[in-house]
Amino acid sequence: MSKYSTSFKQSVVEFYSGGKRSVREVSAHFGVDHSTVRNWVAMHAAHGVYGLVKKFSHYNAEFKLSVL
């Protein structure tokens, strides 16, 4: 499970997208590091809401051994 939910990330991005606050002001308001906010905004701009979703990839031991 990721530290922040997708809905929380989306609300941070929407709050920033209002255009009235800087990244540092938004990060202070939500208690998140400013580089994290900048990354979320960039991922949202490039990929939309799907860019904020955590990507999981789990491979079983059999598959890992077959790759080797």
C-alpha cells in the first residue's frame, strides 16, 4: 500500500492547479515535501489521473527462476 492515496494526490494536484499558490505553499498546506508535490503535478500533467496510481508488479518465484 502506498503512503498516500490516489484521491489525496489528486486533491493536492487540483489545489495546486488553481494557480494561486506555489508548490512550496501547497506542500506546507498538506504537509508533503515540495519535490513530491512537483512530481505528482508532473505525472498528472503527463498521464492524467492514471499517473497518480501506484503501479504494482508481483512475480512469483517460478517466473523469476524461469527468467534466470
